[in-house]
Amino acid sequence: MSRTHFAGVFDALYEGLARASQSVYDEGVCVRLFVASRVLGALALEARGSGEVVPHEVVTATLEHALSEDEEGYFTLYVFTMVIGPRLLVSLRDDLERGVDEPTAEAWAAASDAVIGQMNAISAFLRRRSAPETPSWAPAARALVDTLESAGYSDHLGPIR
């Protein structure tokens, strides 16, 4: 996979999480979204270098849909940690296993650590908080997973295998 592809994924996460952080009212959720967006933004900058990238459309749409389901941002945190994050980690691992140059291998290892760090931080935050009871989350989560699977991203974030 190209650095440009991952830069697009990281950029979509950066933009989507930042946008969500600006629209939620819960201070704790806002902070978690903002911190995660900053981490992903740094990864996007490193991956793209001096080039321009287009944010990954499916990741962007997934985060937009998540925020539309829950304006408080809890569902967006859930989608990052349970739907998008694991697929991103699989894609990074797959790229490393295919063989990349040393700088890219180091960047992907650091990116994996950063994503796992954010997933852990969000999980710790959510364990301390009770998310609002929302019956629409289960069908909404299933719909997002179905959308990703139908786009060819059943266990990764591409490119399509």
C-alpha cells in the first residue's frame, strides 16, 4: 500500500474526529475526540510528506454517519475504537508484512502504537463514564459495518484486495 493511501485514511480520521470534537457539548468527549484527532493529524502529516492527499471517502462517511447518530459524540468514539481502528491496524500490519522500506516500517509501527494508544485512552474514558442509553446504536453500528463490508473493507481499510 502506498503512503498516500494511509495518509488519506489518517487525514479522514483527523478531519472527522476534529469536526466531531467541535460539535459535542460534553467536555470529556470533546477532549478525547480532539486528542485523537491531533494524533491522527500528526500521522497524516508524516505519511503524506509534502504531497497532498484526498481524505479516504469511506472513513469520512463512516465518521459523519456516526456523529449524525449521536450528537454527544459517544458513538463516534465507539466507531473509532471498535470499527475503524481495528481495520486500520490490520491494514498497517498487512503492509508491513508485504515488505516496505525501513522508514515506512518505522512510521507504520509508530502509527500502530499511536492508534492503539488512542483506542486504549478512549476505552479507559468510556469505562469511567456511562454512555447515554440509545437503542439506535446497535442497528447503527451494524449498518456501518455492513457499509464497510459492502465497500470491500470487511477487516481492513484497503486498498480493496
